Amino acid sequence: MLNIDCPWCGKRHETEFRYGGEAHIARPEDPAALDDTEWAEFLFMRKNTKGYFAERWLHNNGCRRWFNVIRNTVTHEIVGSYKMGETPPKLPKSAGGAK
Amino acid sequence: MADNASWITPAAAIAESFPDGFSELRPCAQVNLRGDIADLAFTDAVKSVTGLTLPDMPNKVATGKDFKALWLSPDEWLLVGEGDAEALVQSLEDALAGQHVAVNDVSANRTIFELSGPHSHHALMKSSEYDFHPRVFAPGDCVQTLIAKSQAIVEQVGENMFHIYVRSSFSRYVGGWLAEALAEYNEAP
């Protein structure tokens, strides 16, 4: 089980949170200008990172805020969490167990 | 004033079986308030109506004369008190007119259980993954978490006394769970 550090409420148990997938996917500036392939790319295509991954979480049973977490998808190590719009924390040098 | 004296929740059906130190409180006024705490016009208006300085620290409670304010999120508070919810909403709306805020009477949303006694935090600790140990959770703190897998707000109102806010429709389940959680500590050793 994960202990996730909500930027407002502090460390809480994973059951209080909801997962929101990959972080930092910008909505296209002009959606109408995209063709179907580009739109599908934005909507559906996600990285399948092995190692450190920036992802969104929602503290839905707490303060109901969205925030970002850097988590290692192999070891479940959580490097840090940060509010929307903040700069991500520095990633550790090693790939962190992704061998 | 809304006539809430006759309100009952599903938990009322099992209230007779509640052990010592556990009860459902009678309905009170609860108002959800949203706004920007960095905006002095907002905080000043709230203070002029309620006398409260809204807590900007997460999971803290500010207590005023008639109402207290529970921190719910960075821009959201729950005002709780014995006063008149409709009157409070009206005076807040008047004072906050033109501002980007939300004021809602949510008195019927949640019912409040009172849990007290030397083992009250033990009953909470076995019902939740949040740490209710006195070294972490103290009077004046509140927390939104899961109690028996149900969303709840837990507020420590005093030494060995907690108020647990749960959705009215979940009250029979959570009330029954907490009553059972506390019962073992009331048995003779």
C-alpha cells in the first residue's frame, strides 16, 4: 500500500486517493484545428514508463484537490508530490530499480 | 429558521443500542463556505459576520462565539454551530455580495456522532487508517478521512471527545460500526 503525501493534508493512506494517470499533458490550444489522429493522440496515448513517472492523484476522501506525484512504477517509491503548476522535484539519478 | 428539531436520520433506528460514550447529536446548523483566503475582502467579510478568523492551516478548527470553522480544503470551510443556518447564509451572502464565493446550507448533509471516553481514540483507530493517536491528533484538529470505508470528518472537540460527521444516509452503518467498536472497552475487565 502507498503512503501518499498530499501537498495540503500530509501523508495519508492510498485508500483516500484516486489515481488520475499521467501528469503534464497540456490540452491543445486550438482543439478545433486538430485532426482525428492528433486528437486521439492527446486523449488516449500515454507513456508506459518503467521507472520514475509523473502522475496525477486526487485526494478525493480528503481535501478533494488534484496534485502531482513522482512515483517509481517498479518499486512504488514516491519521490515527492507537488501542487498543480509547481515545478516537479528533481528525479534521482538512477532509474530506481528499473533494470 | 428551518425547523430541524424533528429531523431524524437512519441512525435513530439503532440509537437505543448505542453504548455509553457514543451518541448522535441533535441536528445543528452547517454551512459550507468557499472563497479565496488570500483575499482580505473575503476574510474580513467572514470575520465581520461570524467573528471567525478562518483557519488557513489544513485540518484545523477555528472556534468563534456562535460558530466554528472546520478547514475542508484550501478554499473551503464548514461552519458549524447551534445558530440559524438560513440566517447565517443570508448574512454571509449580503456581506460577500459581488465576490467570487459560494455559501451553502448543508445542515441536512451530515449528521454528527459524539464519541467520548478514555478509549474513544482506540475506537477510531480501529475503524480508520488515519492515525488518531494523541501525539498526532489533538483538540482543535479535524480530518477528512475514511471511517469504516465511509467518508467522514472527524473533529477532536476536547480531551477524549470526538465529533464524527458522516453523511446522513450512511449514519446507520457508521453509527452501528462505531457503537460496536466502542462496546468492548465498556465491558468489565
